Amino acid sequence: MKKQYLFFPLCLLLLLAGCDTDNKKYYATEFTAPVLTTPAAGTHLTLTEAQEHDSLEIAWKAADYGFPASILYTVQMAKAGTYFESAVKIAETKGTHMKTDYATLNNNALIAGFVPETPAEVEFRVIATINNHIQTLHSEPVDLTLTAYNVTVNYPILYVPGSYQGWNPAEPQTVIASPKANQVYEGYLWFTANTEFKLLGQPSWGELEWGSGGDGKLAPRGGNITVNNTTAGLYKLVADLNSLTYSTTPVTWSITGTATSGSLVQLNYDETTKRLQVTTTLSEGQFVFQETGADNRTLGVYFGNQLMDNGTEIIIPTTGEYTIILNLSQYPYSYKVEG
């Protein structure tokens, strides 16, 4: 009988030892990150609208985790030297190569902040993931020179129907956009008193619908989101679908610079045009748009009449009366100077 009792613990120890051996077999090996092989470093790529259907092939050597696994690869691009902080996702695949047409690549380049018709350094990399419990592996970046062409950018958007606009899910001027195409959306909306709203992933009521989950949280098919504003005003709305959170912050917009002698000249909302504008006397000089209330961001010229954070100043050539118009109804934000 004693031998039988001793036999069971011995078997258990051998079983645990076998499991430990298996773990060492699969986890003791150093992980090997994927390696980008195509395109080659130093490639010069000029995109044109005439070649929008041509494609760029991106390929890499597979990652090695030391054990059999289903690996998901994410291909990213970003401005060189930004450490991929504002990277744009090109594609996800479980293979080791993919193709992207020039039209899609150009759209992603503009989302990443590249100025059209201007050669710029770009970095590509591929990320390997299995699950949240296993280390994510990044390839070394590959540097290219890329020239994008000017075209209207297709940013991901959410529709924002609510009491302030008649609960119209298809209204194109009450949307918020994801400037980095990363599931984080922002926009500026004029809310009437006691506004309630919801978020939609399509211009109709349907599957992609988010409402209030309580305390700044979003919930699929949740109740109406209440702003609790007693008066009408302009609000910055931010919705993060990664963390399912949202925020609404009252803001104002002004112009400031040498053309205003350094003072803030506030813009007013026009309910007919749904634009912010002001008519005022400006001196010969420059100005930028200044937001107050949320991020205190500064918008300057990006390309043409498009605006971007910390862009270049807008020139006023001669002293006189001007009407300044700021369009926040779609991204990228834009402006007009009339006078």
C-alpha cells in the first residue's frame, strides 16, 4: 500500500516536469522579429493620379516565436523620424506580403501628414502580434522617399445625429473624423441647449451605433448622450472607439497675429452657413486660428486653403476690412479670406 501512495506523487512530479520541459521548449527560445524585404531601402516613389491603380508590393520575412502560432501582421507607415507616434495602418494580414494600390497609399500618406507634390522621407515597418499575453514584435523600419499628389482625403468618419440637428443620421455637416485613422475621432459641433446625440458608423440607424454607457463611457446601442448645456454653443467632441470613451468641451475660436496686433479677435457661428466667421479690420501682416477651451490648439496653413496644427501663418497683404471664414464641418478644416 505504501508503494502505491508513493507511486502517485512520483507520477505527478514526472508530469509536471514534462510540462515544464514543454514550456521551456516553446518559450526559452529568443523571439525573432519580422524583417521587411520589399520595398528596398532608399526607393524613390512618386505617386500620380494617372497611376492610381498601380500598386506597391510590401513583403517581409516571417516572425519566429519559437513555437507554432497564428501571427497577425500589421503594416504601418509614418513620417521619418517620428518614431511611428502618428503611424497610419496600411493593412493587416496573416500572410507575409501584401499589395496596396497607389490611390490608397496616397490617401494614407496624406493622412500621415505629407504635403502633396513635395518629396518627403517615409518609414515602413511591420508588427507581429499573437495575443495580449505574448510580446509584440516590430521590424526595423525601412526608409523611402515618397511624393504624394493632391486629392480630397477620405478620413474615417462618425455621424452624430441628435436633437440639435433633428436626429438626422445622414447629415454630412454633423460628422466627426479620425485624422490619424486610428479609431479616435474629433470634431466641432454647434449644440443647441440641452443637446442629446448618438454616434453612428454609417449614415443611417443600424449596427454601428454607440450611445451613453455612463460617466464618459460609450456603449454599443446605449442611451442618448446628454451634453447638459443650458445654452447653445460650439463644442469639441472626441470619441475614442478603442477605449469606448467620449468627451464634450465648450470652445471658442479666434484669429490672432501681427494682423490683429497680437489680440484675439473671436469668430462667431453663423447658423445659416454653419461656419465660424468675423468681419474686422486687419493690418498688413499674418494671423493663425486659435482655439480656446479644449486643447488651445493653433491652426495654420497646410496646403491650399487647408489647415493643420501649427501650420504656417495666413498672409494679409494690405490693411483693410476682411471677412475671415473658418469651416470646421469636415476634416481637414479649411478657411477663406474675403476682402
